[in-house]
Amino acid sequence: MKLPSKIFPIEESVLIFFPIILNCLEKEKEKKIYELYQDTINFFPSTIDWMDTIAGLYAVHAINLDEEKGVLVYAL
């Protein structure tokens, strides 16, 4: 996961992608992971960056996983 540092400016970090996922989830409050992927992957340089962004949002409690429904939930 690329985080801002002396090596990576914020423009090259995953933080720049947080609003893309959050804006998508904010509208519907919850979404199946594959649907969220399909709706947002075009904004990311790679699937790895998409996955790192999801992991980062989960780590800071901006999204949650509802395992029973199999959806990501907007948590802010």
C-alpha cells in the first residue's frame, strides 16, 4: 500500500483514491464488493491499487464488511 512519504507524494498514494470509493458508497450506503469494483475500477491504475484503497478505508473504519450480506457498508 502506497502511503504518502518522502518517496511517494500524496498524488501517488492510495489516499487520493479514497473519495472515489466513499462517494460511490455514500449514495447507496452499502454495495456488493463486485458491483463496487465494476463501478469504480476505471478510476484506478490497477486492481492492486483498488484493493489497497479498500484495505485502507477498512483500516481507518470508513467502511465495514457485512459478512452475512456480502456487502461493503459506508461507515462515516
